[in-house]
Amino acid sequence: MTLAEYRRRKGIEPSPEEAHAAEDDHAEKHPGALEYAQIGTILAVITGVEVGIYYLDISHRLLVIALMVLSATKFSMVVLWFMHLKFDNRLFSSMFVLGFFLALSIFMVVLATIGGKLV
């Protein structure tokens, strides 16, 4: 007996009509080509701002903070839109964010341990 057969017997798996309706609902939520082009343009503008900020004569601390904020913004846009986490179950987004903060925390601890300075 396969898993699909077991689920059908127990009433766990949706009927083919229900599955097709769920796929249609899921497909309607995803952005079209125009939205992807808009997001790509926004990411390109943010990258241009990052490059421009680098050449400004500002303090090192402000430069690092600004670049980190802009990079985090780009990272979140890529994750939400191109990895489709915005359209999936919130559990996936929560797990991804928790993993990101865990990695960031480990990075900070290692940086502090070896005596590095972030800003």
C-alpha cells in the first residue's frame, strides 16, 4: 500500500477536485512577470544606492549600518518574493527567520570571540 492509498482510505488526502482547486488558489497568489520585473528594478535601485553610499564621505560606523540595513532589505525581498515564502504557510517563514537570527547570533558571538569589531 502506498502513502497516497493509505491517505485516501483514512480520508486524509483531498479528492482530485479539491486538490485542483487548491492548486488554482495557490497559483493565483503568485506574482506575474510584471511584478517580478518591478521587484528586480527595486533590487537594482537598492544596489545602486549601496554603491553610491560607499563613495560618500561618511563615517565608517554609519556606512556599515546603512549597508547592513540595505542588504537586509534586499535579502528579505529575495526570500519573500523569489523563494515564494510570502505565499506559503507562515510556518516556513517563521522557520527561515529563526534560522537567520540563529546564524546572525552565531556570527556575532564568533566575531566577539576573535576580537573583531563590526562597526
